[in-house]
Amino acid sequence: MPQYNPPLRDMQFVMHEVLHVVDELKMLPAHADIDADTINAVLEEGGKFASQVIAPLNQSGDAEGCVLDKATHEVKTPAGFKAAYAKYVEGGWPSLSCDPAYGGQGLPHVVNQSFYEMLNSSNQAWTMYPGLSHGAYEALHAHGSDAQKALYLPKLTSGQWTGTMCLTEPHCGTDLGLLRTKAEPQADGSYKITGAKIFISAGEHDMAENIVHLVLARLPDAPAGSKGISLFVVPKFNVNADGTLGSRNAIYCAGLEHKMGIHGNATAQIVLDGAVGTLVGQPNKGLAAMFVMMNAARLGVGMQSLGLTEVAYQNAVAYAKERIQMRSLSGPKNPDQPADTIIVHPDVRKMLLTARAYAEGGRALAMWTTLMIDKELSSDDEDERADCADLVALITPIVKAFFTDNAWIATSHCMQVFGGHGYIREWGMEQFVRDARINMIYEGTNTIQSLDLLGRKVLADNGKKLKKFGKLVTDFIEEEGTNEAMQEFINPLADIGDKVTKLTTELGMKAFGNADEVGAAAVDYLRVCGHLVFAYFWARMAKVALEKQAGGDPFYKAKLATARFYYAKLLPETAGLIRTARAGLAPLMEMEEALF
């Protein structure tokens, strides 16, 4: 059975030694009283919940899956899931970063994100039930009416109710402009909603007394396409004015998807047959309102993959230190045994270090991104809020796509470390691979994220957002430019920064001639940008480790070794990616359709 140890030391390193989050947060009125001891205590307890309560349910939940009673449309989650959720609610974990006005604890998002990393390492399928609730909370908090907020937010905050997002339909995929679900206005101001939704994570379950569905649908006079989409809140049980539960609403689960992974989470086919709902925000502006939840979910999916990368790495390292097989090419390293432990072999180390570098680089970027969210939401400086919003918008598709691609690579490598045993269920590694694979298509495929980054976040504003991140990079390079010890990191960081600038300009010029050039280059471009961002954070972490290694703490020695590995073995991938991005559209379009 896989084991998981919360990486608290590394979390504290990034938070307190690299990002100095307490100093940053104290500048925000909402978090003026925050301190490192509080953050550390919360994460220590959160790590215990993750590793001791839900991690033991991961394998059993995968084997058991969810069961739909087709007569009642009720779903039973795997054994132990409901009890674990009750402990989660009892511990106050759902309210960690929620608004105190609705019963929340008001802690920074960067703390909640770190807690969720540990939950995802422990049990992604279970974590998706409360995880979707956070997105529903954020969307209603941003766009709900006062009445909707009063009715739904306290119960979502406490965890008494959970939430979902009902977006796509069988014929839609990512193209939500094609959706057909209808919303008919009623005399009392409500709407009756009819249609079908698919791939609804946590869409039906037995863990909470009510499920708050956020549903995209069309009004009778709605324009065609994405400009005619409205957002509605549709509870599983209708809610009375006093907050008590009323009659069963006409929204139910018609089937469960039998997926490659995350078997413990109910991915539901949802049917609405005149279900009662209320409009969220303005008519025909639902997609913009839903993007609050969608962007939260995109970051959340990145966190899922970060969690899987970490837990796969931990288990692969433990195995590699014990498994003996063959001798080192340079002579025995464990002469008292009949063979050497496999961790002495260079390629095993390469696989392990790849996972470690992607986990630790991802953790730094994830924490920084959620710190930017805290500043965007809570700063009293309008310019700072705008700058942070731009940076979060730029980084969101990178977190979603780069993290999930990296997790697919890392979990596959870690399974490979186990050799034939990696493919056997009892070791748990093949589950991490299966679970990681779905994250690459969740919440907009990684190609969609790449198009969003290059087309909307970079070219659409002539690189304004990218230049804001670029300034962080160039400022750091200038600060460390005369530091001889940092040159092994600063020089390649400056190089990849220059190359991203040149590539962006070149692709922008090509796009003026043919917009399909964006589609031809976008996936490669996002991965290059992902490496630029990781290189920046690895350089920052290396700076701290260089300064503190003299104290003899092996943590800093390991951090430097991982940074050097990243720069030597992973960052050079960008050379090939830049070449393929520049190869452009022609090699993709030359072949006639009939010849495929």
C-alpha cells in the first residue's frame, strides 16, 4: 500500500524562506494578523488529516468505485468516504479560506492551496467532492445576488452542502456555445431548466445533505453561441426561504461514467427535467460568471497533478532505496548484498529527480500564484490588484497544463522505477498514472489552455501580461547579475527569457497572416513558458539554498542538487520545443484530409 508523508519542510521553505508570505500577507488588511506559527500549525494538522484519514481510503475507493441506484438516482460512494467527509466538516476544513461573513475562517488562499495539495496527494478522488464546492462558493460569492449568497454560502462554507459545475453536454465537449439546455422563466422569478449534462464530477453522492449545482443554460430569446449562455443555481433539494430543505428538485443522475481513473469520484450524467433554478448574475452573461469557477477549477486540477507528482515520487524513492537489482556500471555500491539498490543507477535517478524537480518547482509556482490571488482579492492598492489579476490570468493556463503534463511524465517515470511491480495494483503506482492522465483533459484540454495562453493572454494584449512576469525575471537577473555563485542559474534563465521574447514576437507576426499559426505553435509555446516560469522559481530557491547551505542542513544541499538537475536535464527541452513551434503550420496542413 502506498505511503504519504506531508512535505511540510518544503512547504515551509517556499512560504517563509523564498516567498516570505507572512511579510506579504501582513500588508493586506484582511490578513494583517497572520503569522508563521499559525500557518505552520494549520498545515501540520491538515497533513495529519490528509495522510491519516483519507490516504488509507485511496486504493480501496479506487477498487470499489461508486454505485448508482437507477431506481432512486442516488449514488453510494466507496466505503469510508462519507465518514471521512464528516470528519473534514467537523474539523472546520471547508471554511479555511472562506469569507468570515458567511462563517469562514478567512485564512489566506495560499494556506488553503497547500492543504489541498496534501489532500490531492492522499486521495484525489475524495478531494474532488469538497474541491468542486470551493469553485461553486467562489462563483456565487462573486456573482450571486444577496439572497443567493445568504441562502447558499453559509452551507457551502461549512461543508454541510457541496457544489458542482454543470457545463458540457454530450454534443459539446469544450465548445459550450453549442449547449442546448433551456431555461424557461416562471412567474415567481425562478426558471424551469431542462436538458442533459455530462462529465459532472461529484455530480451525485451520499456525503452531504444537499448538492448545489451551477448550471449553464439558454433563455428563450438568447443569442446563438457563447454570448447566449446564462448561469443558474439549481439545488438537488429545493431550499426554503429559511434555509431548510424542501422538495426534491427535478435534477438527477441518470448514469455514471466508467472512467480510466479516479474511480472513487462520481462522474455523473445529469438530467434536468424542469428543475427549478434561479439566475446568477445577468442574463446571457453566464459564461463570464462561470469562469470564476472554471478558473478556480483549472488551478485546482493543477493542484491535483502536483499532489500526484509528490506522492508518486515519495513511493518511488522508498522503493528505489530498498530494491536490489544488478550492479552499478562503475562497480558494486552495496558489496554486502548480492546486487545494488537500484537508486545507484543513473537512469533511475533521472526518473526520480524529474519527478522531484517537477513537484518542488510546481509547489513554488502554486504558492506564488495563490499569494497573487490573495493580493488580488485583498490589497487596498488598486494598481497592485490589477497587476496581480493580470499575473494570475497569465499563469492559470500554465499551472493547469504544465503541471498536468508534468504529472503524466512524473507518475509514468515513478511507475517505471518499480519495474514490473509498478503495473501491479497492490503497489498503488498504476493508480497514480491513471488518475494523472485524466487531469490533462479536465477543465479544458491542455491544447485549449495553450490556445488561451498564446491567443488570449499574450497576443491579445500585445504581451502586456507576459511583460509583467518578464519584469519579475529581469529584476531578479539584475539583482543577482554580479553574484558569481548564481551564474549557473542566472545565465540560462536570462537566455530562456530572451528566447521567449523573440519567439512570442515571431509567432505574433505569423498570426497576423494566418490565425491558424497560433494553433500550430500553442502547445509547444506553453511548455516553453512553463519552463521559463519554473526556471525563475528554481533560481530563486537556489539562491536561498546557496546562502544557507553553510549551516550544514542537508535540506539545502538537496535543494541545490535538484535545481542543478532541473537546469541541466529538464530546461534544455525548450530548445526542441522552440524549433517545433517555429516549424509552424505548413507541416500540419500539407496532407489532404482524404489521405489520413
